[in-house]
Amino acid sequence: MPNAFPKHNKLCGQERIACLYKERKRFVAWPLRVTWQPTEGDTQVLVWAPKSLFKHAVQRNHLRRLMREAYRLHQDILTSKVVVAFNYMDKEEQPYAVIEKAVVKALKKIGG
């Protein structure tokens, strides 16, 4: 399963996330803000949709699911090991094609 997205590739833990945002490189691939940094270990990914923009959990979960799926299908673009956070910024939900295009653009810019 080359396109799997197992648990060890998901960024979790407050200390690791805080470290990513503290020592970050950041850019925007609309509608996503991408924060990343090189790492020694496995590539890890965090997907985030803000509660301040999407009050309903159903909306936030749907956006996170779309971002994860786009990453999962195109993760082979990354050639280096990095820690990445995809933050959804738009006030409206965008279709999957727009999110996928932004994720691909971000992955190419990071390490493709």
C-alpha cells in the first residue's frame, strides 16, 4: 500500500506541534497555509481547520478529510523528510479539486 497514511505519519503531541510553529518556514497555497520544517525522523503531517471559521464539527471534519486524502494520494512528491501542517484559511468550503491543487502545489514547493 504505497499511498497509505498510517498513524506514525500523523503529527501529534503538543510539544512537537509547538516546536513546528516556533521554528517554522511558512507560505500560503490558497486556501491553505502551509507550515513546515525539515526533520530527521519520518515525515509527519498535521491537518487543521479552525473552529473560529467553521462552527460545526461536521464541516471541520469534512475539510480535514479532504486535505488528508489529497496528501495521501500525492505524498510521493515529497523527496525529503519534513514535518508539515496544512491549515485551512478560507471562510468557505472549497471543492476537493481546489484543495488537491493547493496540496500538490505545497508539496512541490517543500520538497518536490
